[in-house]
Amino acid sequence: MTPKLAPTAARFSLRALNHPARHWLPAVNAALAAFLAGGFAAPVFAAIGLRSAADSLYSTYHLTCHQWAFRSFFLFGSQPVAVYSQQQLADLGVDPFASIGDAGLGWKMAFCERDLAIYLGMLLVGLLYARRRDLPHVGFLLYGILILPMALDGFTQLFGWRESTWELRILTGLLFGLASAWLILPRLDASFGLQPAARQYAPSAQCDQPLPERHPDPLHEPLPPLPNRG
């Protein structure tokens, strides 16, 4: 039996095939991946001596992040990955806010630790959603719970009550990125009219509807027997 479709299911399924926005999710995932790659490319360029290319990336990414050195990862120094506190950098005579690093310290990524985790979390959900387009969106209550740790961590730092750690910045930023993408991506699909196939059927769809009454075809009815005229 064919399940009973929701009133708009057929329209949604046909629109999804030819919808001009049907490729929006790969574009978003590609943009997130490119943004993350650029943040890693800046210290790579600095380490291999391409300082003008590195400086261009640092300047561009500074539009999206404060890039404070004591809240960023340093790569390719005496350690493969290093973090420094504000006091450590000040004791070394290094500007803890604006320095991009050197061969000994390593070279700073183009965004801070928390931003790295946020964009990484968003990309992870984007890749998952590309494989599971029937993933339901998160509710606003759960979203608020998931982003609360970053709000607490960030605001207590902002007001000078405490200094966070790189582990907390990564954890809270990752939760924020995962929750934000989980909130937004399924809703974007719905706003474009690209509902997943699993939702194209009405919740009350049933397969036990009775078949329509079959009317006999007069052209194929058997002929009555001829009378026996003996």
C-alpha cells in the first residue's frame, strides 16, 4: 500500500530536486573548512619565511578575533604546540596581546583557542548533517543549556574575576559551536523548503487504507451462455 502523503509532501519533494538553494550546505561546510585552514596557514607561512603572506592572513583574521597571544595556540616553535600565559610572555619581553611569535616561541594561529573550537564544532555538525539530513534541530532550552558554560567562562574573564584555561576555552567553545550549528542548520533546510524524505509523510500516515471498490469492466465481462436450441 502507498502511505498517505501529507498535503504538501509532493510539492516539497519536487521542489527539493530543483531548488536553487539545494547545495547550500556543502557551500557552508566548504567555507568553514577554508576559514579553519586559513587560521592554520598563517603560522605555516610565518614558519617558512613567507611573512608578507602570514601578515596578510593575521590582518584579515583580526577582523573576526582579538588574536591575543596569551589565548592562542603557538605552532612550530621549540614545541610543536605551545600555550603561554600573559605573565610568561611579559616576563620574556613579548607583547602578550599583539605578538605573533618567533622561531623560539612558535607562531600564533590566526584566531584564539575559543574561536578555533567554535568553528571546528560548527564544521563537525555540518559534516554530520550532510550525512544525516533527517537530524532534528535542537530546542531553544537545550541550546541555552549548551551555551551557558561559554557564557559563564567568557563573562567571568571579561569582568576580571578569573582567568580561564585553554582547556576550558576549547571545551566551552566546542559546545557553543556544536549547539549553534545544531540549532541553525536544520532550520535553514526547513526555510528553504528542503525537508528530508523522512519528514515528507504525515505523522498519521497509514498503509491500511481500504482499496477503492473495483468496478467491473464491461468490455471484459464474460458473455452469457447461449441458449440451447437443441
